[in-house]
Amino acid sequence: MNGPVPPPRIAVAGVSKSYAGIPALDGVDFQVPAGVVHGILGENGAGKSTLMKILYGLVRPESGYVRVDGVDLPGGSPAAAARAGIGMVHQHFALVDDLTVVDNCILGAGRGLGLVDRAAWAARIRQFAGRLQWTIDPQARIADLGVGQRQRVEIVKALLAGGGQTRVLILDEPTAVLTPQEVDELIPALEALAAGGTTVLFISHKLHEVERLCPTVTILRRGRVVYDGPRPERDAMTRLMVGEVPPVLGLHATASPGESRLEVRNLEGGGLHDLSFTVRAGEVVAVAGVDGNGQEPLIRAILRDARAVTTPGLAPEDRLGGIRRLGLIPDDRQHEALVLPLSLRDNLVLKEHRRFPFATSWGWLRLGRWRAHAVDLLTRYGVRGGGPDTPAQDLSGGNQQKVVIARELHRNPGLIIAVNPTRGLDLAASADVLRALAAARDAGAAVLLIHHDLEELLAVADRVLVLFGGRIREAPSRERSAIAGLMLGSPTP
Amino acid sequence: MIAARTVWPALIPFAAAVAALGLILAGLTLVGYAPGEVLATAWRGLAGSPLRLGIWAQEATPLLLTGLAAGLAFRCGVLNVGTEGQYLMGAVTALAVLLALPPSVLSPWLAALAGAGAGALWCALAYGLDRWRGVPLVLSAILLNVVAARVLGALVEGPLHDPTTAAPQSALVPEAARLGALLPGTALTLAAPLAVALAVASWLVQRQTALGFEFTVIGLNPVAGDLAGIPVESRRRLAALGSGALAGLAGAFQVAGVTWFLSGDAQSYGYAGIAVALLGRLHPLGMIPAALFFAGLDISGRQWERRLGIPHDLGDVAKGAAVALVLAAGFFRGRR
Amino acid sequence: MSAGILVDALLTGAVAAATPLLVAGLGELAAERAGVLNIGIEGLMLAGCFAAFAVTAATGNPWLGLGAAVLAAMALGGVFAVVSLTCRADQIVAGMAVNLLAVGGTGAAWRILQDRGLTDLPAGSGFTRGWTGIPALGELPVVGPLLFDQYGMTAFALVLAGVLALVRRRTRLGLVLHGVGQDPHALAASGVRVLGVRWGAVLFAAACAGLAGAYLSTMRTHAFVPLMTGGTGFVVLALVMFGRWSVGGLVVGCLLFGLAESAQQGLQSLPGARVVPHQLFQALPYLVALIALALAGRSAPGPAALGRPWPER
């Protein structure tokens, strides 16, 4: 060794931040040297995204500091973060769809408002992409690119913003939307970047990718650092991330399935190819798959297609609104299931508002019944944080989902469609949701669960279908690696 | 908790009205008027006698009806800013009916029906252009407002013109075909109690019927409404037609009971109705005080002009300020 | 009267009618690109119309009037921005409120002007045609009547259109405007202050509307009449959509509409036209705008975030 030890590339010390009095980050400390790929791990709600926003200057910490190569990073300014050499690739790409690659790079990495030299930018884009062994067409419109290409554009854009001097590149859940091949191609590029001296912060909860990529990790739980150092074994990592909450496992059916409740026969269109499957009473059929492989058209068809999809005992026009027969837990509860400004009372009666006993046959509402119904459901389903008159928007995500589940499941519908029902929920709330689905199945419902999280899906699924590229295949077993392979498009083993 | 949630927002429009009025008074004080005298003049003009009260109610009636019209559509997420055109078409259709049919007790009611129908049709035209030709409702409605004003002008100078004068105005509705005044010396007709009844009815529909609940749900979140099995499109169509009919009705009653003729001069009850609906926070009963406030400003403005030489248009400024304040206080947030 | 003179008159009239639409339209185009739909543009034009007339009448200096028009419209545009951007009220109803304010404000101020006897512009104080000051240029064939025998505003409008087209195609400002109206999330994630950009666009649009208003009262006519904009602002909104949010499309739309307007006036003056009430002719351009929009159909979706508040929740 000669000379003084250089300061760490990035140092986070005592960083805290709370929202509405609830701490999101609580005294977070860690350091990462130059030229490594470092993993930052944690469950949803562990504080990862808040930490990222602080590093990128979108959010100012309440206490503590961030230093890059020993120099304080002024908080609350993305421009200052960019000047300090920090680049950021957001999970939801910050690309304008109807502009070209070069225009997006000028937008995201350029300065000022004046004239632009597209040819020079295009050359730099090619140059930066070339260093990572990528080819990117600077003139392509973003809308015409696939997800993997878009991510490359994002990464190149972030590097361009650093003008070739990017010291820290932050990747927020970079593999959530990628196919396995795309992940395989991303990983060497990140390693090449690190070899060139850039520190890569890899935020993820996908342990097998962390194992391939990150020699060191920081693990967050409930806003605190619970581990910082060389990457532990997988079981240890899981325990550190999840804590001592027992995982929900083994909620499988004991009785054999009954009559068919949902039949899909040769469904085509909207990117789907010849889909066929059946869901019977008393079973949970789970559809696994990476988002964007045909989930949306499949759901639309199940709710509205009268030809390829049949629901024995339920007329197609009654699929929507007829919650005595079909319970629907849609993907986006705030946008698709709840009317946020309305009270819980109104939200809980929605769909039944024309039916006895909530309205007379003339459509006159019996609001007293509404109230009693709401009070009953709120107690039965353990909704906290509000009464019948509370607007739905005042509840937490977990309690909002409980309201949706209460409304959709309390009539014991024969068929339940649930789409990513635990999205954005913490572990305890997720477990509640999965248990509610299992209980409905045990009571005789047919459940179709379309879910992005394989672990949770395996906990309740009796049969697993895999959706990839608009085609569906039945998994031969519930074995994790086989299903993961199918999700990524590998041929049947 | 309930008090904080429901009472406080209901007070915002009143606060906004007072603030807007205060703004005008402050301005007038600055240029040398005595605020006390300004207020007293307004009060005498509004409530100085039973006759004055009757005129106040008479002036508020078309505003309440067009307010209900705008409110019905807005609540359902249909931004019908075409109430002005629908009002004008209602008025001119009613006038045509009144002039064409032999006068009888039934005449004004037939005219009201025709006016409501014309308003609904004019709104259907705008709505149809949006639905089937992709012209945003806001644009189609607002352009049809201008067209309606010109069509009215043409009819008033053409087929409906009063042959005894060169002025651009229509013939007079025969006395026997007019809607009778409830209070001698005013034009306060059955239209006023009917408008209040319609407000109460709107409120009951909104609060107590499945249809009203569906309107509210669609207005706040059409996607959730659709997934809840509500026929979103047909409900919106219904709201648009109802809205146009109410605006047309306002015009018809005005011709049959108040003006008895039409001229090409600018009117603005339809535009003002949108402001009334917003100031009433889209609550049908809230629109009653809102309509009275606006009518009060119109009357006071005229009194100020006559007695103090203050331009009556200041009333319009107060209206705009009140609406802007209600909006700024967080009401009617833009949707995603 | 020869056919040539008739065509010249038609075209001159068309350009004269198109000019205020283009000036206001370019501003509104920038605002809509940034995601803000301002129905209050009618009111902003009216405010500009009045302010230009009043200040010119009082001072005898039309340039001061022009400045006043810009300031008045920007002040009112600021009210719109506070309500719709900062307070996030629905843009359409906020625009309606602005229209109401403008109608009331100009009406009241007009009475005051009348009381002071300022109902006419001092002789020779309005702008005159032939902005170059070289009468010979106006005599040139075709370009003479179209370009030189017009008010300076026409030349300004064309320059502004060129600048805006350049900004849109060749500058980062153009990309920022486009992005803010298309995907504000993406821009915010890159550190762009979405609200700031929208405020700027709205104020620019207001200034343009003010200038367009001034054109109506101190150039095209030398008079003010209450409500004299009479729906011109709404036509501007239609034309921006008709031109599919592009500068070129807007220019074409304005010229077509100007032609309809000019033809309408020409038709009215024909000997046989008396049997048809002149209001029907006046309705013609608005019907043309509606029909053009209806025929253009859904093919132009426009900025994706148009009319939506930011931040969304």
C-alpha cells in the first residue's frame, strides 16, 4: 500500500427520513468502495426506494449525510447528484414514449434549453453503448423498443448524464420486467461498468440475481440496516430481509376439486395464442408469469369474452357487478376497485347497490342497511383506520385491500379472480390476503390467481399455469426452478 | 370527525362568496365609495320590499336551472360547458312554439317541453360529436354555444322577427300564452317553485337512488364503475341529455314567463349556470344559495349603476372571483 | 370589379382574419404541448383587447397599449395558473372562471372608460397597415396584399411561428415542453420541474392571447365593444387541435379559417345575400371548425397528459 487510503466511493451515514411521522429510514449507515457491484436488499416497504430517492437527490434526508468520494452531496437536488456523478435508472423508466432515443437522452442527460446537436449526441450514444457491447439505434422511437432495449437506453442515458465520469450508477429493481435472456445480457454489462471504476448499486429482492452479481450487500428491514458486508448464504439473506415472520406456506387444498366454474377454450387475440384451461370449484389455479406476457388481455377476456370464455352458471353480462357469483380483486385497487373519495360504506355496497336489501326494486336506496352492512364487514374483515364514513383514500394500502376483499368475497362467490392481490403490501398484510383466498377455496370457491410473485403464488396454488409470450402451459409440478424456467420461456424440461 | 369532514367544506362556498364580495367592496372603497352605502343600496334593491324579494327569486330561477343542468353533467364526469347554447336553443324553440300555437293555458307548458327537448338535442349533438367523431366535448359544446347564439340571432331577425319594428327582436308572445306571474308587479312565475322542486328532486336522486349513486361513482372513477357492472356509457348519455334538457327548460321558462320575446343581445345564463354549479359544489341544494348569490349580484349591480354610478359588470367580477376561490380551495380537482 | 381584385381582397381578408388566431394559437399550442388546456384563452384575449384599447385611448401611444395588453392577459393567465396548476383544480372549469372574470372585468372597466369619454382612439393613434412603411411593397403582386399590406402583427405571427417550429424541432426547450405534456412522470424523474415549465407555458400563452386581443381592438378595428372577441378564443382551441398540435398544422388551419371568415364577409356583401340573415353567415366559420374537427376524427390523440393536473395525487 502506498499513499493515504482513499475515501469510500459512496458513504451514507446516519440518514433518516420519515413520512407523516412514520420512519421510512432510521439512521442508515453503509459505505461502498469504487468499482464494485453492491446489492441493496429489502422487502417492499423496507425503505429501499426512499434511500434511492435520497441518493439521487429527489428527497432530502432529515438527518445524516451522503458523501461521494468524500465530498458532501447537497440533498434535494437531482442536478447536484448528477454533477456529483450519480446516475439513476428508475424501475419505471423515465422515457417519453413518442420521442426517439436521442431525444430522450438529450432530455434526461442534457443541460440548458438551447439548440441541440442530435448528430453529436447520437455518436456519443453509440460510443457509450459500444463500451457495454450493446448496439442502440439512436433514431428509434422508444414506443417501438422492447423492455430490454428501453432499459439499455436508460442506462446509457444515466451514463451520458455523468459525461463518462459516472461514479455511482443506481439501478432500482432493474430485472423486474426483463426476460431471462435480457437479464443474462445485463449482468456482464454491469460487471464491465464496475471494472471500469463505476460503483453499481443494485437494488433488488431477487436473491438469485444478487447471488450472481453482488459480492457485498446491504440489507434493509423496516428502515434500518440489518446487515452490511459480504453476501451471506441465501437462507441467511432471506431471514435477514424478512425477519422472523413465518413465511406463508402450504395453504393447499385437501379435498379434490368439484365442478368446473371457469372454462377458457382456444382463446385468441390481444397477443394471446390458443389459450385453454379450466378452473374448478375447490381449487386455486395460479397463473405465473412475468408482467406483460399476456396477463392484461387474459383478464379482459375472462371478464368480457362471451365466446372463448364460459362461466357455467353465470351469464357473461353478469360477470361484472354480480359479486354473488364472481368476486374480482383487480390489479390496481385504487384505480379499478375503489372509488377513493367515497366512504367505506359506499365502497362496500358498490356492485350490490341495486340489489335487495340495499335498494328497493324501484332503485330507492336503503342507506340504513348500507351502514349496518359496512359496520359488519369492517369488523368481520378486521379493517383498521376508519369507520363507515371514512373516505377510502384515508386508509393504508393493506386496509384498502381488505375492503376490496370484504366486498368481493363476503357473498361466497363461486368464482374468484384475483390479480396481483398483494402488490405493494407488507408481509403481514400479504399473508392475510393469501389466507383469505385459501379460505374461500376451502369453502368451495374456484380461484384463479394471476400473480407476479412466484413464492407467494406457490404458497396457495393447487395447480400452476405459466403464461409466457401469450401462451399458457401447465407446470408439471410445483417445483420452483421448473416453474421459473417456464416463466422465462425455457422449453419444458 | 363527521362534523369536520362535512360541515367545513360546505362553508367554503360561503366564505368564497363573502371574500369575493369583500374584494369588490374593498376596491370600491379605495376609489372613494362608502362601503356602507354600497351595501345598503344592494340590500334595498334585493329585499327592500316583498316586490323586490320576488324579483330576486325571479332572477335566480334561470340560474338555478342552468346550475342544476351543469351540475348533473359534471357530477357524472360529463364536462358539459355547452349549457349556454342549450339555454339559447331552449329559449328560441319555446318562443317559436309560443308564437306558432294558438294561445292557451297549456301553451307555456308545451313551450317548456319543446325547450327542454331542444336543449337535450343540442347537448346530444355536442355529446355525439365527442362520442362518435372524437371532437372533445369541451370543444364541440363551446363552439355550439357560439353557433346557437348566431342561430338565435338569425331566427329573431328572420322568421320570428317582429314586423312592427326595425330592431333585431322577435315578436311578442301573446298575453294568453304567457306563464302567469305569482306576484303582481314581478315576473315571478311557477318556474321558480318548480326550479326549487327540481333542485330537491335532483338532490333526492343523487342521494337516495341507485341511479344517482351510479352517476357519482362514474364521475369519480369510471374504471371502477365499469368493473362494478355499471353501464358507464349509457349513464353518461343520460346525464348529458338530462343536463341539456334542464338548460333548455331554463331558456323556455325565461321566454314564457319573463321576457316574452328574444333579441340578438348577449345572454349568459348558461355560462353563469356553470359557475352556480361550481359555487354550489355540485350539490343541488347548495345551488339554491349560489343562484341567489349570483342573482343578487346582478340586481345589486344594476342598483349600483343606477344609484351610485358603479358599473354593474362588477357583479360579474365578483362571480368569477367567487368561483376561482372555491376552485383554489381545492374543490373539483382535476382527474387523471 | 375584376376577378383579380376580388381574389386579392379575399386573400387579404383571410390573412387579416388569420393573424390573431395564429398569434393566440401559437401560445395555446405551447401550453397544450406542456399539458395545459386553457379554455380561458377567450377571456385572456378579451382582456388584451380591452387593455390595448384603453391604454391607447388614454395615452395615444399604441405601443403602450400593446404592452398593457400583454400585462393584463398575463395577470389573468396567472390567476388561471394559480387555480389550475398550483391548486390543481380542473383546467376546464378554471378556464371558465377566467372567462367570467374577463367578461366582468372588461365590462366594468368599459363603463368607466365611457364615463371618462374615452370611447374612441385619438386620431391617428391606432396602428396602420403597411407595417414596413414602404407603400410600394404593398403593391407587389400576391405577397403585397398577403404580407406587406397588413399590420405588423402578421409579420410578427409568422416570425413567431418560425421560432416556435425551431424551438420545437431543434432545442432542448422544445423537448422539455413535449415531455411535460406527454409524460410528466418521466420528466420529473429526470429532475425537470414540471409545474415550473407549465407555469411558463401558460404565461407565454397568455402573453400571446393578449397580443391577439390587441390586434382586434387597435389594428383590425380601432374600437372596443364589450364581448368583442365573440368566441374567437374557442376557435383558437379548435384550430390547435385541428392542426394536430403542430406549428405547420396550426398555420394551415388558421389560413383556412381566415379564408372561411373572409369568404363569409364577402358573401354577405353580395347583392342577393340579404334574404339570408347575416348571423347565419357569421355562424359559418364556427360550423366549418366543428365539421373540420369531426372529419379529422380521432386520429390525433394529442399530448397524453393534456388537461391532467400535476402531481396527480
